[in-house]
Amino acid sequence: MRFVSCLGVTAISIAASLLMAPVVPAQSYPSKPVRFVVPFPPGGGTDTVARILGQKVSEAWSEQVIIDNRSGAQGTIGTAHVAKAAPDGYTLVLAYVGTMTIAPWLYKDLGYDPLRDFAHVTQVSSQPLLIVVHPSVPARNMKELVALARSNPDRLTYGTTGQFPQMAGELFKAMTRTRMIHVPYKGSGPATTDLLGGHIMLTFASPAGTWAQVKAGRLRALIVTGSTRLSALPDVLTAREAGYPDLEMSGWYGVSVPAHTPREIVAKINTEFSRAVALPQVKERLNQSGIDPVGNSSEEFTAYVKAEYERWGKIVKQSGVKAE
């Protein structure tokens, strides 16, 4: 009887310790630097958003949020790296519409499943694209660009970074019945550099990576694909205003962690990133770059990722686009 009693006590102790286990790390989290993986090179829109938010979260936690740029394969290498990381809250990824909801339909084996391998913490922003041309391109509006592309099939070169701009380019060509040469880039920084140098003629790009060059007159923006004009570039027409409503679309960024990260830690990350997004100075900086701050619950973001996954799956299948 005494032996059985000891077993009972031991079982109760083990059960109690298992129940307590997820709570202990959450109470002290974070107790060391947190790595925030940006799956694109420095200098682009994703990098800008991550650094703005990472700085504010670092201040709140009194622990450094280290930006880790892991580019390659249009953002899927860095994203796959985080999918395989320890689910302890110390490795985050800047989730992106392309890597989470478009790439799975383009690549046969990504090395991750966006719905199974991640806990989606919060959506931090929503942002449209700009169609931007080099000043040497003789097109000052969309109608002139379409006419130029039609009269010069396979002569215009356009750059994109990631799957969302790539699909926007494919949609543009299909809708306008034009042919242009696609040049994929690992990040919007290199794409913008080549556009400034005249090595490509136009890009479908994040406002965060190009608006400053547009304001300085070094590049020309023809339209913004969002439903409203950008406060940073109020003279640039929306796609609908320019007569191309089918090009109205927006991308998004969020924060995700490996699946099975304790819920208490997910909640802490959500709290701090949502708070950072809502700070007036952060909202102002993001708005100036053409980015709309969001900040929502983990449940809301998870549902949104699932809906976007299905939506872009239909678009990719209809387009017939394959990974390059």
C-alpha cells in the first residue's frame, strides 16, 4: 500500500510539473536576445518594417531584438529556417503574404507548411504596391505604359521581389494583354538599385522601398495598387482612379513563430508587437512609407492567413505561373 501511495504521489507531482512547464519560461520571457528573421536582404520594405518594430519591442523588453536577414528563394529560405527552429519564442519570422500564402502554390517542396508549421502571432501591416518606372521610360501614366508595352513586346524589363509583386506583374500582363521580361530579385533593395541605374525599366514594388526615390524625382510612380492614395505620395493615382480596378490589391506583413510555441509566450509577443504598431511615432513612420499599421489577435491573424492562402491559391492556379 505504501508503494502504491508513493506511485500516486509521484504521478501527481509529474503531472503538476508538466502543467506548470509552459508557464515557467513564459514568466521570465524574454531572458536573452530574440532573433527576428527577415527573409529578404537589408534595405527593402520587409527590412524597414522589422527594424522599426524591433527597436520598440527591444526597448519594452530590455532585451535586444536582433534583425537576422536570411534571404534566398524569394523569402522561403529564411521562412523555412524559422519553421524548424526551437518553439521557445526566441526565433521569430517576419511573415509575408508571398512566403505564407503564395509560395506554397508555386513550389512543390518549400520545407514548411504555412498552416501547420507556424503559430501566427499578429498582422502588423497592410500595404499596396507601386508601379514605378525609370525616368527614361516615356510613359507618364498607366495608359501610356500599356501602349508602350503593346508596341514593344518583350522589350520592357520589370523587376519584382517575392511572390506578391511577381503575381501582380503576371496579373498586369494578362489584364493588359502585354508581354514584358520578368527579372526576379532577392530583395527590393537590389531591385531599386538596378532600377535607379537603368538596368531594368520598371518595378512592382513596396512603397517602403521606393517612395523616397519617387519623392526625390529619381523614379516615377504611375499608380498605387491600394484602395486609397498614399499620404507620402498624394499625387499618385490609385489603380481604380487610373482605370485599372482589377489591379487593386494589397500585401501584408506579420509576425509568426514555430508551431508549438507556448501560448503564453505567443501572447507576450503579440502584446508587445501590437503595442509597438499602435505607437503614434511608429504609425507615422509606417504611414510615411505607404504602410498601414494593423495589429490584431493571434486568432484573427491565423484566420486571415488561412483565408489568404485559399484566395491566392485560386489566383495562382488560374494564372498558370510556375516558380522561376
